[in-house]
Amino acid sequence: MGVFYGVGLGPGDPELLSIKGLAVLKRAGRIYAPGNHGGQSLAGAIVRHHLPDAPLEYLEMPMTREREALETAWREGAGRILASLSRTDVAFVTLGDPLLYGSYLYLYREIRSADPAVVIRTIPGITGFSAVAARCNVYLTEGSDRLLLLTGTTDPLQFQWYCREFETLVIYKPGADGAGLCELFFASCPAGEGVLVSRCGMAGEAVTPLGPGRTLPPLDYFSIIILHTKGKP
Amino acid sequence: MGVFYGVGLGPGDPELLSIKGLAVLKRAGRIYAPGNHGGQSLAGAIVRHHLPDAPLEYLEMPMTREREALETAWREGAGRILASLSRTDVAFVTLGDPLLYGSYLYLYREIRSADPAVVIRTIPGITGFSAVAARCNVYLTEGSDRLLLLTGTTDPLQFQWYCREFETLVIYKPGADGAGLCELFFASCPAGEGVLVSRCGMAGEAVTPLGPGRTLPPLDYFSIIILHTKGKP
């Protein structure tokens, strides 16, 4: 029985993969990446960047919030991984860190419950928000700052309260609600500062400084917003 | 004039350095690591692991919260870096991610204000909390979970409220107050789960599952606590 590795590829720039992550991918007899409509995903492209001849296959992951469709996809994916594990070590790759808003968690649970004896090792990755902060040279936390990580679906009333309470707010997947949250932020923190980065370290990267009254550009799926409630980093 | 690089070395395991971080260290004409009493730091040891003959020097960083002593140390460090930058590219290394509770921020500000023309590039790193989650195979966030990152000095009354509000709490530098916060956590979230990891990926690593009434071991400086308010990951 092989070992199942969850490998974090980092935030998008292929060179931000860890040395350990690359070593695991080199050794794995089978690598699975999330894919769509049989097509290549960004995660798959990062694997190919380092290992053009890697034994790479895609697990179909529907872009939906429909629980049943997702669960079917995870179960089928876990089945394919378990079949491969009978022959070799297997790696499943994700962008960023596998355990932070990652699809790896669902596969992990399916595999763990299907066969509790499988050895599972997680290789952490650089998160998208670390990459965004580095790209813009803005801090995430200093001293005893608190950082709240949330998604664009956060309730606006709660969000306003977070703006008064914490030093740093990071919004993942801002989506359609991100612009509204940014408006609320500058209404609550007139001296606050913020930045939106789309596709950090990838083709089509865009950096947008935020401020009161500024309109947000259309938000790519790979968008992250960092807000500092106390102002200039 | 050289380029100043802030390089995140990752959480302690030398192999969790990124490919890009290592490439920058190989190219730099001078590498500075935080040190104490002229001695080697863990950050320096990670550099030496990859590059035994690297042009590595230590910047004395007093282990104190005394603002004046720290500011003097940063100013002197920035002065040495600026002198080196007149001849070559310079890297300053930190554990974890440079912009998350990192000492790099202070040097960055000193250098930026002393000479706004210096080109500064930050290379992000894998954070300690990603490494702890991976080590224990516990999730950080799923779905639209919120994650609050804080330090052991957090006010206990506020902390109790965070326990009711958020799915995941991560405590950096738990120090003397960490045990008290864990007690409060299990009083607020009887179904909650938690883990304490000291020296993750380093010599002397220790993993301690947390629970109501369990006593915490003495907390090493490199300790991180992950708490899940909604229970089993």
C-alpha cells in the first residue's frame, strides 16, 4: 500500500513550491490534480512546469456549491486514488495550502473513512494571502495584532463589527459581495488601508489599491483582499 | 545598488523553504539572519543546511519587548544592510512568512525610510500554522469558515467571545497565558477540539492533543495552538 500525500503547490507562482513538495512529486507514482471538463487546471500546469513527464491525471471537480454533485465527485476521486494506492505512492496537489479552503480536505476524509489504514501525509504550502502581502510589501501582523481570515459571503453586520475589532482582515473568494464589504470597511475605518490582488504571481496579475469611494474591478476567482483597519502598514 | 530581499524560510523544516527562496539565497552576495549573543539562530541553521558556505552574518536581535532596545537593534541592522546593498544584493531571512509576526517588517521600514530608492522584494514563506495543521492533518478552514489568528496576550474576555463567533482559532506565541486561554476555550466550547505543537518540523518536536481539564506542557517559544470551536475536523 502506497502513501497518500496532499501537496500544497503554493499560491500560483511555480517557484513558490517548497523543496519538499517537489521531492514528493518527483517520487510519486501517480499525481492527481483537480480539473474541469477534462481540461488542465492551474495546479496541473504547475506540476507540468517542474515535471513535464509526470504521471499526472485530473480529477473532475465541478465548479458548483451543490453539495450532492461535490460529494459524488469527491467519492469518485477518492476511489481512483485508493485504486492507485494499491500500486504506488500517490500525490494530490492543490494551490496554496492544502488545509486552508482547500479541496484536499474532502478527499482526505473520504480516503480516511474508506480505509483508516492508509498513511496520509500533508505537505503544507505558501498561502495566497502571504503571497499577496509579499507582492505589495504590506504586513499581515505585527506585535500582538489579530488577523481574521474570512470569505466574501460574510454577513455585513458581523463584518462591520470585525472592522472595529481587529487589525487585519483578509477576504478570500470575495466574489460578488467583495465590493460591498470594502465599502463597509471604509465607512467603518476611514483611516484604513486596503489592497486587492487578482491572480497573484500568475499570468494576468492585477494589483488594485483600495480606498473610500474607489470602484473595484471585476473580481477574478483568484482574488484576495487585505484590509488594515488601523491604517498605513 | 543591490536589491534587498526578505526571504521567508518556512516553519522550521529546511525542506519547506520554497524553490524561489533558495534561488534568491544562492544569488545573494550577503545573507543576514537574526541572531542572539553572536550565536547561530535556527534561521541561520536553515541557510547553512542548504548553503554551507553562504556569506551569512547575524544581526543581533535582543529577546526583549523593550521598545527602545529593539529599535536600536533594527536601526543598527538596517545600517549594516544598507552598507552591504551598496556592493551587492542582500537577503534577510526569517522563519515562517516574513510578514506574519516577523522581524523583517521593522528592518523593511528602517531601510525604506533611510533610502526610499532601495528596491525591496519579499519572498513569502510557509507559515507555522500551516505546518502544524499539516503535521496533525487537521483542517484550518473549509467552506466559508472564518479563522482568527491571535497571540497569547489576547484579553480573556474578548477571547471568550471569539470562541463563540469563529470556527478556527490559532494562537501564536501562547507563552504564559496560553494555558489559561485553552481552559477558557473548553469552558466555552465543550465540543471543541484542539492541538498544541511545539517546534513543528524541528528537533524536539512535540504534539499535544488538547481537551477539557488536560494540562499543557511547558510552552516552547516555537509553540502554536489550533482550536476548532465546532469540534472534530
